[in-house]
Amino acid sequence: MRVRVGQGFDVHRFVEDVERPLVLGGVTFESERALAGHSDADVVAHACADALLGAAGLGDIGQLFPDTDPAWAGADSLELLAEATRQVRAAGWEPGNVDASLVTDHPKIAPMRDEMGRRLSAAVGAPVTVKGRRAEGLGALGRGEGVACWAVAVVTR
């Protein structure tokens, strides 16, 4: 058996836009702020997709779903993650698991962590775990200017 590991990262800034939903890990959170982005700006799904694509040697989410392509405007990032996973499988790799660390003070993710994991796992077809981290006032994330996520994925052949 061959095993490969990939790392993913994504970051988006907050915007004041009551019309735009705040989506993290496929879950919509009640918030007056949302994340700026071409798609729904779900940093967790994006980082997971990047980790899977990287593990399979297939580039990154920006290559597969460029933000210059109007077809992806407002896209549901769980669908992007599912498509990235299909590409990984088409290349002969099977996702083993994905582990994501979400860095934010807002919103509180603990009440929705399990639901996020369920939705992400359904999109990948393998276990996805989500952990919350706080920036403790350090830098732009600590000032609440945005949200970041790091993810690691294992794929096997």
C-alpha cells in the first residue's frame, strides 16, 4: 500500500454583509458578518480540498476551481470538496481521513463541530474531523478580521 499526506490552508476576511451567509464546514452560522470570497468562502471545506488534492499530487483548489471563472461564483464549497474528492479517486487514490484546525473566535464552533464533521465526511466519503482554535488576540485573526483553517489529509493507493 502507498500512503501520501497533503496539507491544505485557506483564509478569508470578514465582511459586513447581512445578505451573505457565514458558512464553515458546510454549516450556516447565525452572524451579522460573513466571509468574503468568490464561492461561499467556506475555509474549512477549502482547506480540506487543498489537503486532498495536494496528497494526490493534483495541485490546489484554485487550479481546479479558479476564482476568475464565473461558474464558481457563490458555489457551495461542500460540492467543491466532493468534486475534488472525485478527482482524487479518479487519479487512483482513496481518502483515508482529513483533520482540520479552524482558527476563529467568532463564531463559536463547538456547538456545531460534530455537524461540520458529518457534512464534510459525507462530501469526502471518509472521516473528517474539525478542531477549533483561538488566536488569543494575536494578529489579524486575533482581532477578528477573518478566519483561517489548516487541514491534513491522508490518501492511500
